[in-house]
Amino acid sequence: MKKEIVICLGSSCFSRGNKNTVKIIKDYIKEHQLEDKVFFHGNHCYGNCENGPILKVDNKEYQNITPENVMYLLDNLFAKD
């Protein structure tokens, strides 16, 4: 079963860095050959803007995601694979 990663593309999260985070995640998936293991897509506002940028992984919400800390999160998510 694929791991689902959903990034908020609402204007608040997008303006606070999710544009760069999208590219980082796409590059990470490609570099680690995870295309067959990950369904990565965007969604609009989760209504939790004050804690954004938001990223959901298999329905678990991660808050305050930045281009800097998303790599740490991805490494932890896929360290077992």
C-alpha cells in the first residue's frame, strides 16, 4: 500500500514556504526511487493556518513544516523502507 503525503496548497501555507517544500518532496521521492511507494499530492486549506505550513502523511498531520525540517521528516518516514 502506498504512503499518502498531502501538502496544503492554501494561500497561507503556500506563501509561508510550501511552494519550495513541494519541490523538495518531489525531488526526495525521485532521488530515493519511491515513486511506486508514495502518492504525493496537494490539497487546499485544512483550516489550521496558524500552525501551517501543514503536511499530512497517512492522515497524520505535521505542522510548521519548512523546507529545512521536511528532509528530517522524510528521512524518518522512509528510514525503515
